[in-house]
Amino acid sequence: MNKTELIEHIATQADISKAAAARALDALIGGVKTTLKKNGSVSIVGFGTFTVTKRPARSGRNPRTGATIKIKSAKIPKFRPGKALKDHLN
């Protein structure tokens, strides 16, 4: 399912226009991004939790030349599914 299909699904399920569903989805995504940018976490009960973790700096290898390179540390988003979502899938 891509974003367009998700918007259509939201519009159908909530009985709203596609434009309103698109605004709602964009607001949700924007809220999650903003919170994660501030190193916060977003918990949606029954669905899961979005968090930010820090990946430490490490050394790697350039596959083309074989030379050792240094990879900078980075913040990465993580999603941990909730119990209700896991139960629904199993």
C-alpha cells in the first residue's frame, strides 16, 4: 500500500473527502517527524511506538577500493510494534 492508497482507505473508512484524508495523514506524519526531531517518542496505543536511537560512529570499507573509511554517527528512527498489532498479525 502506498500513500495514495492509504489516503483512499482513510477517506473511505472515515467517510471524509480524499483531500481531508490527505491533510490528516500529512498532519500525522508531520507530528511524528517533529517529535522525533526533538528526540521524543510517539506512542500510538494498539499500534506501536516510534523512537529515535543513535547509531555510533564506526569504521567500514569502501567496496570499490577496499580502503577503510570512517562512518559518522547518526540518529535513526525505529518503530516497535505494539502488542495489539502483533496479536492481529499472528
